[in-house]
Amino acid sequence: MTQSDPTVRSQELGDELRALREANTLSLVDAARRIDASGSKLSRIETGISAPSAEDVSGLLVLYGVTGEKRRELLALARESERRGWWQRNHPGFAERQRTLVSLEAKADSIVNFEAIVVPGLLQTGEYTRAIMQGVGVKFESEIEARMVTRLHRHKVLRRERPPRLLAILDELVLHRRIGGGDVLRRQLEFLVEASTLPNINVRVVPNDGLAHPGIEGAFTVLRRSGRSPVIFAETLTSCIFLEDRIEIERYESALRTLSERALDERQSVQLMTDLARRLDSEATGT
């Protein structure tokens, strides 16, 4: 790991350690002094730039009062902090699985998300998100609400001052899948059209021409941060995958170039979504 290119694991560990320090109301200098380190060293650890020793992390966890399973998890993360690529299988909860993604989105300068099945999570309306959760079998209202909170945290990144640029590329079939019913889909399409007016958001549609394209193998997100290598994110039913290998990144970026070539431009995409929303409205009113 170079100083300019930290791994996803090292960033996750740094975020966890910073949150623990702040929860204990300790300054960077105070916490560093307690483990016989400099404030600059602890700063590099918390930003993921430097891979910490297990001894340093162990000392910090004693200082912050972390014990049990959480301590074992963070020490294991410290031992693997220089490894690139991360298949997260040990986070059973939705919020925990999304935590690393939320952090990377918050730090990104640009985000490119391809979706073949549903509207990208960053651009979903609340009722559309709820309908997805109910459709995939999330039964308890408490779990639905918890997932909704996670979605809201993700959405805020696009509305903050100096937000990341988002390019959302959708297979046209996404726009026809009536998740939640016609009215829910219509309002979701209207929201996409409105979001497209923001200077940092671009929505483009790959038309359904009956031909195969690189995106049919699954949804993925490319997260870019100035001065650092991109990270590829993909998700399964029970786990999250973060790819950092150069060859794998090149494969996904090649897929993106092909998808961009096949997609309608922004104006055409907005017109298509507008027309579909109007058609759904006409169906509902019988006009």
C-alpha cells in the first residue's frame, strides 16, 4: 500500500478507530500520546494512509474500552489492512454490509453505477425502496425502517455542498419493471427526471434493443477519488465485494465504455423517462 493509495480495509479500520476516539471524547494528540505515538502517525492511521501495527491497534482498543467480538474483528482487520480486494461475508446485517459503501460514497469525487434490474439506490424514492424490500421478503417493519435510514444516509451525499458526480446508467428494462405498482413507478420516473436537472447527476438509459451488453452480468458501481485508484463495488444477497485489483478494474472500466457507447444521451434518456411517466399517468386516469 502506498501513502497515496490506501486499501478499502485500511480506510474501514481508520474510520472505525476515529469513531471510537471521538466517542471517547479524546483529541488526536491525546489518544496518540496514550499509545506513545505522534498525532501525525495516528492521523495517517485514521485516514487509512498508513497500515497500523497490531500493537498500535491493540493499544488503541484498550484505550477506547473495546472488548470481545468487536476487538477481535478490528484486530483481524488490522492484520489484513494492506490486502487489496475485500469480500465481506462476516456482516450479516444490512446496515453493517452497507457501512463501507456509505463511507466510500462520502469520500468519492465521482460515482458511476450501472443497474440492470432496479433504479440505483442513490436515486430511489422512499416508496420504491420500501416496495423492493417487501418484494424480496423483508418481513419486519423494524428491519425495513432500519434499511430506509441507511438509504437516507446514502442519499444525503448527493445534496451536500460539493457533492460527488453521479452517472447512473440503467438498462431500459428497469424503467418498465412496475415495482410497487404503476403509481410508485411513475413517481420514481418523475424523480429521476427531476434529479437529472441537478448539475452533478446524469442519468442515461441503455435501450432495450434485444442485444446483449456487458451489464447483463450484473450491477456494479465504480467509485473514484482524486489521486487514488478506483474501487469497484458489487453486492449479492448476503455479502458485498470491493475490488481493487488493477486488471479487474480495467475490465469494469471497459464495460462502462461499452455501456456508455450503447446508452442514449442524457437528453434522450430524460425524454424516454418522461414519456414513460406520462404513459403511466394516462393509464391511471384513463385518458
